[in-house]
Amino acid sequence: DLYLAYALRDRADALPSHAKIVAVVGAGHVPGIIEHWDKPIDITEISRMPEHRPLSPALRFLAMVAVGGATCGVLVGTAWAGAKAVGGVVWLVRPLVGRRR
């Protein structure tokens, strides 16, 4: 609402005093635009991008573990579902157990 009030007021100030401005805004913005119309607005403050803060090493590690765990879960789940579809769990487990000698 602050930005809308600033932009509309800026356009209105650039026009002759007898000119009118028509703006189409959502109904929820109208009270905020009216509230801020006569107040000074610091456009640089509301247009500023927040500073980028990189993840801490601990959070980065946890994110990698979570993604790795999810990937393993998907792969194992897919293999398990494939084993059931092809003839049971034995098909999946037999290569892991080894052969008789």
C-alpha cells in the first residue's frame, strides 16, 4: 500500500492540477492508500532488497543430509515396488545375499 500510494501520488504530482488519475487497484489496498496518501514515504526503504545471509555450515550439512536421505528413500521405494511387481521380495534380496557354493 505504501508503494502504491507513493506511485500514484508521484504520477499525480507530475500532471497539471486540473488532470485526474484513474487507478485500478484491489479493494483491499484502498484503505491503505488513503491512509498513507498525505504521509511522507521513504521509497528507498521500502524498495530495498534484504541482505543475503548464507546458510551456516550446520544448516547446509543438514540440508544435504535431508536431500540425500529423501533421494535414497525414493530409490529404495521404487526398487521395492518394482520387486513386488516382478515376483516378490526375493528377486530384490537374492543378489544382496549372495549365491550358494
